[in-house]
Amino acid sequence: MKLLRIGAKGAEKPAILAADGTVRDLSGIVSDIAGATLLPEGLARIAGADINALPVLDAGQRIGPCVGQVGKFICIGLNYADHAAETGSPIPAEPIIFMKATSAIIGPNDDVIIPKNAIKPDWEVELGIVIGKEARYVEEKDALDHVAGYCLINDVSERHFQTERGGTWDKGKGADTFGPIGPWVVTKDEVADPQNLKMWLEVDGKRYQNGSTKTMIFGVATIVSYVSQFMSLQPGDIISTGTPPGVGMGIKPDPVWLKPGNVMRLGIEGLGEQTQNVRAYSA
């Protein structure tokens, strides 16, 4: 299933992309694509509905973040060996965990705003894991049982804040609009192998990233198990799993940074596409 949230900010309706390409209203079945809806029984309730009998929503409406009320937005850093190399960083011995503010979350086609005092805004196409069942000290062999599905994420970053302002990476990751997610959650039954998905990102029509999840250092099952050793994972939590090479900071000899007027387009095989216009901050 492809589950999405559609409508104005703060008033999104839960919806499903039907086989005929129409967007159907799930409001009569679930209250939101969030929390308990992502439990196995919640997804079973949707799967058991007569989708073709549900009201059709205007597909031209804004698509909101594919998961509502996200409790934790967890990220894995330097999870592709070739991306680590382009940033001049060693390959990590264990997954690098950092947090992205949930206030950064926006819809897949909402504008990305460059924050005040930003110098080096950058892009990162990433596979997102959507948690569907509480995970605490989970073994790797059982980890996928706790996954509801997958989504596309643009882990927008400000490299000056991230690497040159001291402390942790979080301050370069959590600005408002720095977390476009969606267009939809694709349930795991529709993703045959999350470790073999093509992914790409373009800025103003130029393709900078062209990779695959098969080159991840730590795969989905490893990540879910590993993170669960340090914090419990709840339904609706999101883990962004890292990016392949081709980010702006890795371009030699002169890095390329986002600027107002740029248009980012990105996608992952089977998980849809996003388009974001980049704008300057305005009080």
C-alpha cells in the first residue's frame, strides 16, 4: 500500500493511492497515518477495506508529510562508503546516530527555506524507515518485523552549522523545512529488497546524486536493531538511513551550495519523487 496525507498544512487527511491512480480518503477508517495506524493491526484494517468504495480526493491538493505526529526523527550519518570518502571522513565502525528536529518535517513538495546566517546549505537523498511496532533491544534477525514501511527523505543540511560551529551535527540538520518526507509511506510488503533501490537527486535539472541502497554500510535490519539498543522505537518514528555520494560539499574542487531559486528533484525507486523550490528566509 501507498499511504499518504493530503490537504492544507495542519489539516491533512489520511489517504491511500489506489491501483487506478486515484487518491482515496481513509478518514472513515483511520484518523491519521500516524502512531497506532502503523501498527500491524492498523495496516490490516486499511488493507481489508474496499478501497474502490472510498471517496476520491482531489489529487491536485498539497501532499503533506507522509507520517503525522512523528515522535522521533533519527538519522544515520556517513552510511555510504563513497559518501564518507567524498567528505574526507573514515568509514564508521558503528552507525553514527544523530537527531533531526521533528519541526523540520514538511511535505515532499513544500518549499525549503534557507535559514538565517546559513553559508553552506546542502542536499541529501535518503531512504527512510517508518517504524510500525515498538522496538526495544531488538535482534537483527527480528528487526524488519518492527518496520511498517519506507519513504523518501531529503535530509537538507547546513554544513557550516553542522561541522564548523562546534558540538554535534544536530544544529546543521534541524532547521525548519529541512525534512521533506514522502510523498507516501510504501508498506514493506511492496518493497522486495530495501537494500537494492536506485536513488537520485537533481538541482536545477543537473543530476548530482545517482546511487543505490545496495552500497549502504549498515543495512535496514542492522540500523533498526542497533538504534533499538540505545532508545526505544515507537510506531511512527522515522529513521533516515544516510546518503550516497554527490552532495554539494563533496564536489571538487569547488563545493556547490543551495541558493534561493534552486529547484531540487529527487526520487527512490518505488517510493516516489519530491520537488522543492528553495527560498531565502524571510521574517
